[in-house]
Amino acid sequence: MVFYCNGNILETLKRINMARFHAKELVAITGAGISVESGLPVGTGTVLGVSLGDFFRRDIWLSDARAAFDAYRHMLSEWRSASPNAAHIALARAGVRIVTQNIDGLHRDAGSESVIELHGNLRELRCDACRSRFTAMLAFAEQIPLCPTCGGKLLPGIVFEGEQVRHIARATEWVADSRCVLVVGTEMNMDPVRRLREVGVRAGADIIWVLDDAEAWVCALVKACC
């Protein structure tokens, strides 16, 4: 069944009957909405003249690397001050497996061990030539950092527009094996993430949607598990 979390929390919990599930049987698919209460944006706006949409376009990084890295450093400095909120922490403490579209790293900061970051992580840099990975702190060493291994161009460790998302096969397995899928802070209206919802439905899992007020709903849902 599909449940939408709105209205009275206690009445909704009774209708869903979360006591049917153990937290470790759950998979949470999360999007930008779960990090709003940590003070992070939901995908609109600009950073030093670079739109958040353009940030995921490879051509911006290759044609105007200086402006792109200026925006990247600014974003890193701001996002590093963000902390996991109660929703991240509740999922981590319960051991819920996480499939996230976010690049902020807050699920790992909260202590979640089983995390698939479909779109990568802002805190990494990757070499466009040799594929080596490095800490994002290299971006603060020089204006346009180069790969320490081969001298190639470095890019953020995120999935750019047109690239395949990471570990989608493993994410599909997790969803297919779960009894309940929590969808938090995302409408899942873009492939291939949209197909994860379909996998869950075909597998007979309950789908529980939390689009707003993630802290209150996620904490209540996880606490209600057996």
C-alpha cells in the first residue's frame, strides 16, 4: 500500500501500523527535503553567479573552471557548517538502509553505515583522467586544483547531468528486499530513481511518503517500528 504522511501524526501512525516492521527491514529513499531543516537548499538559487542547476553540468566545469571552483569552495564552506538533523539521526540510530539523492554527506555524518549516494558526494574530488579520488580540501590549495597523481583536471565527486547514477543496481536490490520504503523529501519523479518506487510496489512493500516536516514524521515513524 501507499501512505502519505500529512495531517495528524498519531492518527496516521495508527493507519500505517508501523509496529508491523522492524527498522532494519526498512529502506529510506531521501532527497533534498530531508536536509532543509539542516539549513541546506532544495536545488534552486545561485552560488557566486553559478546556478545550482548549472553546478551539475560538466561543461561549466570545463569551460569556466575558475568560476565553478569559486562557487564550489563557497558551497563547501557553507555546507560544512550544516549538521544532521533529527531525521538523519533517527534513521542512523535505527540502522535503516539509506538510498539518497543528496550530495551533502549528512547521512554519513549522522552515523548511517549503509548508505548509497546515488549522485555522489560534494566532499570529494575526482580526476577526470585517472579517476582517482581525493578530499575536497584540495580545492582550497589552489584556485584550479589539478590531480596530484597525473596532473589531470579535477571535478567534484558528484554525478553530472547525463552521467549514470552510482550503485543503482544495489539500490534496486535493497528496495526489492525491503518490506517498507520510506520516501523522504523527494517526489521521485525522475528516472532512474522513479523506477525504485515501482520496484518496491512490485515487491509488495508498503511505500510511505514524507514530503514535508521530515524531522517530526521520520522520528515518529522510526520510533513506532517494533
